[in-house]
Amino acid sequence: MGAGPVTFSRPELLALVPIVVLVLTLALAGQARRHLKLAQAFGGAAAARRLTSRDLSSFPRRRLACLIGAGAAMSLAAAGPYIDLGASLDPTQPVDLVIAVDLSLSMTAADVRPSRLERAKFVIQELTESMPEERLGLAVFADWPYSVLPMTDDPALVRFFAEPLTPELIVERDQGTSLALVITHALEMLGTRRRPEAQQVILLITDGEGHENETQILDAAVAAAEAGVRVWTAGVGTSGGSQLATLDPDPLPVLGDDGEPVVSRLNDGLLRRIASAGEGGYRNVSGGTGLRSLLGVFRRAGTESAPGGEAVGVALWLVLLAIPLLFVEARMDAPGIVELPRLGEQKE
């Protein structure tokens, strides 16, 4: 699926674009007037050019073009542009959605404040508030999946049951992350109250640290897609990761087989592959842009929600465009220096 329109996470800052253009135009117009007065003081445009190697009588159109281009690019970057990429849902059709939340120990990592799990619960809150007319179910998983709430037409119930979720709900022997099993489990949940007219979707909110064979996970996602159910993934965490600690009252670092502290990292590569195999999409919901993108994907037509789209570095490219424009403009403002003859010397 092709790219959608560019949307902005801070659209109010788009007002900076005309303001910047106006300010730069007025500034260069004022400078052009001063240069014209200076040329007249030198005895005319020709004399001024001999003395300064610059045409002080004409308006600096090329400089203005460079400055406007750079200023507009920086203003657009500040507005947080992003593009809707990848799969999407039909906004005119209802949705049957099972939200499956990872409750494994790695979700206690604090690389996303206050923790990955708290962020996941916030995502559930925002998502259910933006889907007031859909049928939703809630599951949790670690090494084994569990149904928390069967398919319901009341999103408030999903928020109610999601709020108290903690890793302590999963017994110690079940700690792990079984992504293949939870996809199969979510399929069964959807089958209990399946609506023929609705789009069937599974959303996995996890850091992607699966301990199964990847082939098994992807096969489960493919099987879901073949059954008419799309698998979406929402990543929580960072590539830098965070050290894990035990769930004891006095937490201790979790040590690996090598005796070193275990660092948990977001495996967004796996989550992208799962979403691709499941004919869904991936969003990193650790930040506001990814969350707004996810809300936009699941938004029904006619309901109010944030715009969709996945950040693809548009702001960075705009900044990179502005830099050479500013460099070119600076070179225009620094012409070669004409050496004047010294006192007592005759010019050849």
C-alpha cells in the first residue's frame, strides 16, 4: 500500500511558515533599501560595485529564495510531519479487536517512563477511548496467554480491566514471551463473537522479546491472516534498552548465564516481520507520534481522533534541506574582497 498524505503532530506550528516568510521578506527588503542608500552615497551603482564588488542597487532575489526555502523547511520540521505508510483498516467498517498485552518481566523495564507496561496501559486507554463503537477483547500473555475480558461492546470495561495489570499476575514459572501462542489464543477469542461485517484484528502490545523460534511466530501470524484476521503490533521500549530487576520487594538485578545484568531491548525488527506476515502494520508507541499513528489507523470514519501516520524521518530531511540552503545564502553574502591601492601607490 502506498504512502498516504503528510500529517503533522503539532499542526499549530504550521502558522510559523507564513510568519517566517513574511519576516524574512521584510528583513531583506529593509536591507535592500539600506544598500541602495549606500550605493547613492558611494556615487552611484557603478561606483559602489567597484568599491564593494557587489550590486547594491538590485533586490537580492536569490538570497531571499534560499532563506525562504530554509525557513519554511525548518518551520515545517518543527510542526512534526509524518507520513502514513503501510497497511491500514477500512474506516467505514466496524472492527472486532483483541488487544493482547505482554506481562512478561521485560515489560517492567524503565527505558519508557514510568515503565513499558504503564505505557502499554496508557495506549489501551487512548485506543479504547478512540474506538467507542467497536467490539473489543483483552488478553495478557507471557510464556502463556490468558483471557482477561471476552469480546465486549463496552470499551470502558477494557480500560477497567487493563488498569490493574501487573507482571505479578503471571506466576514465575510462566515468565517469558510466547507470541505464537497468544496469536492463536486471540484467534479463538475473536471466534466467540465474530461479526461477519466487521474487520477482525489482533493487536499485540509488547517489546517483542519472544523466546520462541521466529518461524513459529511468523507461521502463527500467517495462519491468522489466512483466516481473515490481521495482526498488528505496537512496540514499547527502546533500542538502547534497560536492565531488568526481580519483582521482589527488594528488587535485585536479573543476571544472565554469564553473570552479567540482563538488558532488555525493543525488538522492532521482529514486530515488523510479524505485522508483515499478518498483513497488518507496526507502530512504535513509546512516543506520541507512534501512538497518534496507531489511533489514526483504528479510527472509524466520523469519529474524532488524532491523525494517523508513521514517522519516517520527514523532519530530519527538512532540516538537512535547510542546511545547504543556508550555506549557499551565506556564500552569496560573502563576495570576494576587492583590494584597494595603498596610499602612495599608483594603480596600474
